[in-house]
Amino acid sequence: MGAQATSSDGGTRTGGVEIAGVTKTYGDATAVDDLSLSVQPGEFLSLLGPSGCGKTTTLRMIAGFEHPDDGDIRISGRSVLGLPPHRREVNTVFQAYALFPHMTVAENVAYGLQQRRVPKAEQRQRVAEALDMVQLRRFADRKPTQLSGGQQQRIALSRALINRPSVLLLDEPLAALDRQLREEMQVELKLLQARLGTTFVFVTHDQGEALSMSDRIAVMRNGRIEQLGDSSSIYAEPASAYVASFIGQQNFLHGTAGEADDVQTARGRFEGRWGGERVAAGEAALAAIRPEFIRLEPANSVGTGVDGRVLGVSHLGETLQVVVGIGDGETLLVRTPAPTAPRVQEDDPVRCTWSPEHVRLFGAEGVPTTATHVIALPETVRA
């Protein structure tokens, strides 16, 4: 074990990660741009963003598979620049399980201990403990191919945790699983992390995964952190139109900033609260409203909102999703609890209303101008 990070109460805790001014380039392309981030010991932090935003490169630099061109990376208070992966207090779980098919589950989990020449008696004890953590001890003598995808992923987790790393790095480990199994593994993974108290740094492009599991989320864009915060603040208080569009579903009405806290659009003037930096009056701006904050009322009802016509209705279990055309190919996405949802069908005239307190205003940078909300409709539907 390496040096330990000193806590505020004077004790020592392992597992803290400090990224200070790190930059990584590949030729003319900058993958990570002067990035600084502090991960607290025992924290579950997710790096979230689309492909090419720099999240996996950041993870690989923490692991030691890539090396920064500038800046420093410290784990448990010690710089790890120049240290190979096997000399860092980290283990990595990848999307591909990378299990040895000719070995049993127990042999796969014990592999790292064998490489470190841990005595056999201790190996057996630690393998049993590691398999108990993921509830797979009864499958110790089976081959990985005899188990499900979710069980194989738990074996990979067990193999990574058996070496007792200060930090566990997870690179989209659930991406290959089907939806139901992925959701089950999200719950199991968070419970396991809470029980162990190990620092988890989790890379994903799936905002649902990040929201459901993380203590904090770092939303990345172009090699930088666009916003860092807990799930609630990231969702409810996005700092930019980019974050608002990437986290959850969002409706955007395009227009120009007014003199007050408002945006003037082709559908009317809408008041709200600025998210991030306020733009000057007359500049391109957006009024954003989440689908769950929109109410469906009879056409021409009184209230802040716009009139439209129902283009489609989808039942999503407990939620009713309605797509409303509001003219010129623009649409609004509405989601409402199914038990209390109004009865609507295609081509019904409706009014979409909302409260100004639920509207966020942004500068127009970061969101496509071709769609009102983040799910664009096919041209045949728009017509």
C-alpha cells in the first residue's frame, strides 16, 4: 500500500484521487484539457458524457494505462506519475469481462493473488470472502461460460476487489447487459460499494446509470468538466444547456433573451430562472422545461404555455408520454403519471401549460437548433 491521504480529523484514509491540471493529447486532438478533479475517499463518482468527451481517457490515466502530457495524478496523497498499473492502488473493471474460460470461477478470482504469490491458505480464504461479497460462492467450481452475463460481471468485480484496491475504476461495466439485468446490477453495485466503502470511479454514457448510483457526477464535454454535483443538483439545476440536454429529457424553445428573466420565442414570451451565465438582451437564448413539469389542458385554456396538437401517445408503464406538435415542425415532449393523465389521442387539440418556476433559461450554445426537444421526430411525422 502507498501513502495515505490525511483526513480533516487528523486520521488517515486511503482512496482519495486528485487530478490536478491534467492534459492529454493525441496528435492535434486534445482528449483531456487541463482537467482538475478531487474524488473523496469512499465516494462513488461517475464520469458522464458522450463518446469522445474524455471520460475513458481520464480513467485510463488514473489506472496507468495512459500517461498525461501535463499535470499530476495523486492516489491516497501520493503522485502516481510514472508508476505502472500494477504498482498503483487501483484495479479496473472493463466492459468486456476478460475472464479466463478454461479456469473455474474460483481460479479466475484467485488469479491476482497467485501473481502476487499470496500463500494458498490465504488465497482460499480471500476467494471465499470475495465470492460471498457478490453472492456467487456456490458457483466457485463452475466455468464462466456456465453463468449468465450478470454473474460473469460479478465475477469480474470480485476479481478486481480481491486485491483490496483503494480505488476501483469501472469503464462502462454494465453496457453489455440487457436492460433489466443492467438495472438490477446498478442496485447491486451501489449496495456493494456502500458496504465496502471503497472509492469507485465509474465511467458511463448512460445518464440513468449515473443518476441512480452516484454520490456525485462529473458531466464532461470536450475534455473538460461542464458541471460537477450530486444527482439532484445536476438534474434540477443544470449549469448549461449542454448539461440540461444530456441529463434526462428536456424541451427547448428557441428565441432571444429579454430585458428581464425571460426569453422571447415564436410561441410567446416565457419567464424563468437563468441556469449558468445570463446572456445579454437580444442574444440567442433558450427556455427549457422538463417533460414532467408540463400539464396537458384543453385547447385554448388559460395559463403560461402553448397550444398544439397530439402527434403520438406512448404508455411507459406508470407514465404516459405524449408528443405534441406546436407548429413549424416543432414538438414538445410531455410525461405525466398514467393514473392521473388526461385521456388524449392522436390529432386532439391541447394546450401545454407550466409554471415559470420550472423553466430554466440558457444561452443557445450547446444544443442543436434543429429540434425543440432532445428526441427529434422523423420528417414524416413532423409533416
